[in-house]
Amino acid sequence: MIRMDSPQRRIATSSRCCQAACDSPAPAQKNSGQTESNLYYFGASYPIGAFTVDAQVARRDTKNSESDVDMLVARLTYAMSKRTFVYTAIGRIDNDGASAVALDAGGTVGVGLAQTGVMVGLRHHF
């Protein structure tokens, strides 16, 4: 993982290799029920006065398969005080092949379909 931090901006990027059980394994690995994939992502954060803009792009590249996943997320945060923040985010995930990865944890999406989501929230640090 490469990470650059400063008071003005934050940039992070990484990649990793994953092995996971899968309902629809790659054709070359049908007997084992296992697939291998590489996860690549890049994110950046930049403050502008009381606002902070964040964005992240991620890709899961499943080996020997067309079941790849691409995700893009952007967020805008406004600091109302030192401890209270209001934020909004928009995200999009595109599933290819037999992938069915949802944009949010615990969500569902059809095989090979895309999903777009919007979120608004308030965060307070106690």
C-alpha cells in the first residue's frame, strides 16, 4: 500500500490478491470452488475550507473469468464544528459476468447488473 498524508491532502492506493469461495467459480477451477482475484483501488481526499472532497475507484479483477467488478465513490463532507460533520456521497458499482456485488454491505443486486446509490448523513464525535 502506498499512502501520502499531509494536512492538505491524502492519497492512498493499493492492490492485493484474494482467494475466496464463489458460487460460480472460474471455468478452470470448477472442482475446487475457489477463485483468485486481484483488488486494485485508488483514493484521494482534499480539504477546501470547511469542505472535504473524497473519491475512490476500485476494481476486482477475477482471474480466468469475466466476473469483474468496478466501483466509483465520491463524497463531500462539511465541518459544522470541530466535532460535527454533515456529508453526502454517491456511488456506482458495475458487475460483469457472474458477479453480484452490492454497493452497500448487506445489500443485494442481480448477477451482472450495475447499482447506483446516494447517501446523506450526520456524524458527531463524542
